[in-house]
Amino acid sequence: MKRVASLYLPDWPIDRLRRAERTAAPPDAPPRAQPIVDIKAAPRNRGWRPGARWARGEAADSSPAQGGGPLQAVEVPFRKRNVGGSPPPRTREDLKPPLVTSIREGSRILVAATSHAAHLLGIRAGMAVTQARAQVPDLDIRPADPEGDRADLERLAITAARRWSPIVALSGEDGLFIELTGTAHLFGGEERMARRIVRLLARLGVRARIAVADTTGAAWALARHGRQPQDGVTICPPGTQHDAIAPLPIAALRVEPAAIELLKRLGVETIGQLAAMPRAPLARRFGKALVLRLDQAGGRIGEPLDPVVPPGHIAVIQRFAEPIATAEAIEHWLAHLMPRLVTALAQAGRGARAIELVADRIDGVPQRLRIGLARPNRDPAHLLRLIVRRIEEIAPGYGIDALALHVRRADPLGPLPVEERLEETPADIAPLVDTLANRIGETRLWRSRPVESDVPERSVEPAPALDPPGRPAAPLKPGDVRRLDRTPDLHPWHPRWPRPVRMLRRPELLDHVIAEMPDHPPRRFTWRGTTHKVVRADGPERVNGEWWKRATERDSVRDYFRVEDEAGQRFWLFRRGDGERTETGDLAWFMHGAFG
């Protein structure tokens, strides 16, 4: 028997915004109005006493019995206060203003979606934003993103098709149809499977309701218009969909609003009243759409689903009647396999980013060879060249009876325009980057990108080799998301003093340093067991800590010097602290880089 589940996501656009806020960096915590008691200083196993000495921060001999100050009431840090008898908020979302999304339709700006709190305040979808703001002055209004909502819903459908059931279809803009026939027993039955889906979405911050019935129309009607239990799961027993949807309103049949309004004028408000009427007059008066929806919900007419198809795994394989064991034979068959793989990529509209060659040996030990690409590519000559250069890494053993090429990672790649090659056009270095990266490793090939920071180890960050050289990225505030190609114009950042081209990953501590305080360079130091005598020096260059990033850098100071020893070697070292105040550093010396 066919069983269909209708997954209804009533707050899908709002839940997407909430999830984006939770994944962003948290904002700075506001200062507390009351002092915070240091719990670590509390004596253990003695209970809580509001007038305890450690809670008041007083000395041990200042108790009231000994003439100390009076006892002071201190707020209990683990007890929720209940002012005026009102219950405390259950979730953090209750403390935020109601959230709605807006969309422009012609010259009007309307409410597209509302949160649960806004819905309780009377805000409805389709209402003018000015009217909604007049009703709720502190309303949080965000621009709607229908395309993003649709794309995320399609991704959820693909995930459901891979994890829950192979037949999953979209149900409008706020739900999915999941066919449970033959799959519910894998999850412990329909009820356990439905509860698991609702709990999983709840952990992701998505409110969901689900209904299971024999027909698609009945499941849709029960999920959206039926009486919802606390857990959000409704199970309609087999063969009882007629009685289950009979008390529901006509809108649960997914018919036009004009037909619903006309039926209300005629006194027909529920599906049970509509089902008791003869079909022929209904078809003549309202058309076949109303009768079709009624019969589909009751199970008299089937309703096929248009399932989403997850992108399949792209791979080509060649098996041999006799094992092969030479590099020439492997290269010969790879030349036949690569055009087939490129054809499959072109049909899927994708370009390969990672390809794996799997050579199945007759002893059951597969040989694997993986190549990566800096950009999506489906040039057969380039891909074959990258793999052939590493054929010697394959150990054929007693022979190979199958070769397979698997696309482990692919990105969308549309048809490329054919352009005339000009002499002024710069050459494409992507093939060179692919060649070098597959020889020395992807992690050893990068491009340096400047960052607006005075701290040397933070002033440069690695970037992919094919990224365009951009301007220095400005420091981001908590919750700020900015792309490099959208960064506004910044003042060109350059260090005030010459910096070494190569710096140590971590500054190394120097030993036996002799230097005059507070502003003189070292005269002698020992680094890695070798003593260096300084003959020339320049500095100091003072670098202060970035107090807006870390509280520990509020008073930190570094004094950098460029020094040259007797052998002509030039180093870049610094002293931690300004030499006058102890809070700026411990006056230790570190090697940070070398010139030349």
C-alpha cells in the first residue's frame, strides 16, 4: 500500500534567517548592570551565603562579629529571577523583536513571511509593511530572498532523497512530499521515522510538521490544516483518509481561492460536505480541477510525484579480459577512458576539481591515484597529461583487471565562449598551477594576500594560487560578512619599515642577549646555539597589540630591530615590552625573520 508523508515547514524563510544569524560571529556581550561574583573564589561544599566574605570581596578578618562592614545581599548567579510573577522567557528568540520579510510587488511593499511571534501579534503574509509597522513599531523587517529559499529547499530535498527515501518531491515553496512505501521499516516504522525527521530539523533550527496518509492530497491537508499534536506528527491509519479530511476546510484541497469563496457563499465549508455532493454539477459549475483534487485526496485517482533527482556520481570504468601490467597499456586505456569521462561531465554541465584513478588488481588490492585541479576543468588533454605523469606511482603487481576514473569533486561549468587569442591577453596559468600542485601538493602552493594589520604574523594570509591579487582586507567586526571582491576602497596599506620576505612561522626565543634598556638594540645574542655579535642596527619599530581583537593585547608592546652581525647576516628581531612598564611585556627577545 502506498504511503506518503507531507513535510510542512511553516517558517522556512524565517528559519533560514535565524540559522544565518546563529552561524555568524556572536556580537559583543553588553555590559552587565550588576557586578559578577567570581565563582572560582567560592569555598566548595559550604553552600551559598549572601553575606559570605568571598561574596562581598572582603578580607577574612572583616566579619560583622569582628567589627567589619554590614552584610550585603549578592544576586544568586544560577537562579532565574521572576519579577512581578511573570514567567521567564523560555528561549532566546523570545527576547528578539518579531521578524518578518518584505517583498516588492509593483509600487507596494508587502509582508512575505512572518515569524511565529509576529503571527501571534496579527501580522499576516500579504499585509502592507506600513500597516505591519504601525501595529508593531519594533518590528524587525528583512528583505525576502525567494530564490535562496527555493535553492535551500531543493538542497533539503536532495538530502532527504539520499537519507530518507529515494522519492522526494517539492510541495510548493514550504514543504516536501516523501514517499514512505518500502522505506519506513528501515527507520523503525512510520511514526518513529516521522518523529526522527521533525527532531532532526528542530536541532537545525527549523520548525516542521509532518503528516502521513495513503494519498498525497490527504497528507498535505492534514499537515497544514489538521489538528496538530504537540510533537508535530500526524499519522493517518491506512484506509481512513476520507474520515480524517472530512472536517477540514475546503482550502485543504489545494484549489483556487475563487472557488473556495464561492463554495462558502453556497454554505459548503468542509471537505465532507463537498464530498457528499454529486460530481457532475460540481464539474459543470467549478470545472474539473475541484473534482480532480477531491478524488486525488480520497484516493480514487492517483497523483504522481515529480521527484528531485540527486546529482549522480560521475565515473567511467573499463574491464579487461586479460590483466594488464605495463605503464604503456595503462596509458593506452586511460586515453580511451578520459574522453568518456569528459563527455559525462559535459552532459552534467560540470567541471572536474578532483579525479581519482582506481586500478583494481587481481589480488584484490586497489591502487589509487588522485589529482586535483585549481579550477573546474574538462579538457581531456590536460586531465590525461596530469594522470599520465604519475603512472609510475601505480604498482600493478600480478596484473590489473579494471581501470576506473571517478570524479570526486565537481563544480558547475557551463559552455565556454570561443575567443580569439590576442598577443596582449595574458596566458592562463591554471594548467601550470595544476601541474605544480599535483607534484608538490596542493598545500604547498599558495599566493600571499596582504591584510590590514600592524602585527607582522597577521599582516599576510595565504590565498589560493589562482585568486586575483586583491587589496588588503579590512578587519571584520563580529557578525560582519564581506567578500574580497566587494570590499570598498581602502587606503593602500604598506608597512612603515622594511620587512623580511620570509618570516618564521613562530618567533623563536633568543638566549644570552646583551642590550641596553630601554631603546637600544642588542649587542650580542644566541640563536639556535650560535652566538651572533651585532655590528649594525636600526630601530626600534614599535608595534602595539590589537586590543580590539584580544583583551590580552591591551597593553602589549613589541620593539622590532633590524640588526647585522659580523658575518653580514641580517636579522629581524624584537623585544617583548617597552623596557619601562612591566605590564607591556617580560623583556624577552625573539627572532622573527631574516633578510636576504
